[in-house]
Amino acid sequence: MNFAIKYLIQNNIEYEIHDMPKGKIAEQTIDFCTKDQCDLILIVTTKNITFADYMIGASEQYIIATVPGYPYVA
């Protein structure tokens, strides 16, 4: 996240950071974006995907597949 913040500051890009409460992070992210009409979704992907991630599905994969019409950076 520090890399992303430094990049945004260096390029004079306005940004906001929002913390999500514990729970279903993918659904909360989708709800937040649809309510506040996000311009961009920045997703940090799972580095080492486990067997459980393949079976259940990683949160970032769910967001990318579910959120229509929003640009995202993964």
C-alpha cells in the first residue's frame, strides 16, 4: 500500500483510503463502490494462493468478476 500512496502523491493524484470492518470484505467493497460511485478500485492480489482460495475463491477474484463497469488495478 505504501508504494501505491507514494505513486499517487508523486503524480499529484487525489485519493481516499477507507478501512473496512471485519467481515465479508468483497461484498463490503462492492457495496461501498456502488453507493459512493468509485472512480477506480485498487486491489492487492493474494501472492500465494492456497487450495482453499481455489475452492472458495479469493476476495479479489470475486470483486473483479462481480463489479461491472468499474475500472480496477490489480
